[in-house]
Amino acid sequence: MTFLQRYRGLRTGVVAAITLALAGPAVGQVNPEELGFQGYLQLLAAQARGEGVRESTIAQVMAGLTLNPRVIQLDRAQPGSSTGTIPAFEPYRRNHVDASRIARGRRQYLAAADQLAAMERRYGVPGPVMLAIWGHETDYGGYTGDFDLPRSLASLAYEGRRRELFASEFIATLKMVDRGVPRSKLVGSWAGAFGNPQFLPSVYLRVAQDGDGDGFADIWSSRADTLASIGNYFRDAGWRQGQPWGVAVSVPEGLDRASLGTTLQSPRCARVFDRHTGWKTMREWRALGMVPKSGAWPADDVMASLLEPDGRGRTAYLLTGNYRVILDYNCSNFYALSVGLLADEISR
């Protein structure tokens, strides 16, 4: 019996349960225990069909999928929203902005100089920033993950901690195959990110670019496609051309930090943004006694917020709106700071 025959038989066996499920809550809200893993796969397949995915793609991608307990274990081991002490930034910086990563980034910068110049003109994003994302995410393609994406995403959706997210990303993998991505490319991290820039499937569908003109957005093995896709992501997220991500500063003694707070509440990543002050212009920050530690001082009218990642008296940064674009990629102050600092080192 072929897989397609087995698949159709299973589909028939659970059709009644799926019909009832679809008549009720959305896929992301269904209790999978009522269907079992294989039945839940068919529920996902039904949603994919409704979104226009071809039947042959559904059959191809779902062939032999089984529950992966390992990814469920990894997901449950993720830290929650603890309000405990935040670790020091310096050890993280040393690990991610190290001499080896800087040197490899500089070599890539020289090797791809013409490509990067063209991409900077097209997307308005500095080449070192694109390279820093690549270097931070996968060490310039050194390791991109070895989990089967459809299996991981289906297992995580079934487990349910973030069901709507993972169910949506599973269906996005089907759409990728529908658009010509080989099934063999669907390998990555346990949480569904893949390729050199570690995009989620929905992000690939939205921003992946064919940077070398061969007709395929290959973020797995093409440097041009990888960098163009990162550049397109940043442009789409609102990167402002000609503006730095931020600048390291010396903070004057006696700065009244209490007066610098903000009452604005971020709709996402509240713990990340709560560590930032309110916005002021660079002119206003300079009037308060801020002095850049190195590099050019941004234009007077550029808006920035202050972040002291390790508390007062240690490192401090004035961060522009472009820093928030890096946070859009990964909403972690340590991540965004290390990307910005790595980009600065690559450009030296």
C-alpha cells in the first residue's frame, strides 16, 4: 500500500472528528488529545487545504511524521517570565562578539564587498549589520540545526504550549514546499527556525529574497540570498538608512535617572523595553552630560533611549529606533546589543 493510500485511509477514519473540530474552535484552540497526534495532523491538513495548499504537498510533507518527544521536552525546559535577577551582559558579549567571529565577519565583508554594496543601496541596511545577524545566528552558516521542521512544528503544535504559533508555522512549511522549496531543505532548530539567518517559515514566505538571480531564495547555502533576505527583513521592519543602531556613552555622575522614565507600555517584550528610558534627542542627551566613548555622535535630532544593561556605573548605550529593528528580529537586549557591537567590529 502506498503512503497516499494509507494517508487517504487515515483521513477517512478521522473525518468526522475533524469536521466537528472545524465546526467549533480554530485549529490553534482544539484539544489534540481528542484526536491523537495522527488525527491532529489531519486537522492541520484540513486547515492547509482551506488555505490553498496542494494535496500532493500535504501528502509529501506529512509522509511518516511522528510525534517528537525531544522537541516537547526542549520547549518545556524554556525559561518562563521570571522576575529574578538579570545576568550580567559582559559574559554574553564576550561569547558572541569574540575575536573569531569578528575575524570571520571581516573576511566575509571583504569577500562579498560588491554584493553588500548593491544590497546596501537596495535595502538601506549596512552590510556589517546584515553580516552580524548571520554571524550571531549560525556563526556564518557553521550550524543551522538538524531537526526535521515539519515533525518539530507539528509536535509543538500538538503539545499546545504555543499551539497557534506552531500550527501556523507548520502550515507555512507546507506553503514553502508549494512554492518550490525541496522537502529536504526543511531542517533546522527544534523550534522551527532554519537556514543561515534562522527564519521561521512564515518569515521566509514574507521576506526571503533571491539575491543571486537564480530564481530561488536559497537561505541555506547562498550567501547572496542570505544577506539579501536579512536586508529585506530589516527594511520591512523599518530600518532607517544612515542612522546608527546606537552608541556607547559615559554617563555623568549624578544623572537623575528617575526623571528619565517613561509611562509608555510596550505591547510586546515588556521586560525588554522596561529597561529603557524614555526617548530624548541626541542634543538633549548631550545637554545632560552624555559623552560618546568612541565613534561619531549621531545627528542632534536623532531620538534615542538610554540602556544600562548591567546597572548604573557600568556600560551604557544610547539606542536609536534602529536598535528596535534588531529587537524585532530577536526581542532580547543582550542579543540586540551584541549584534550591534559585532557589526561595529566588522566595519572597523
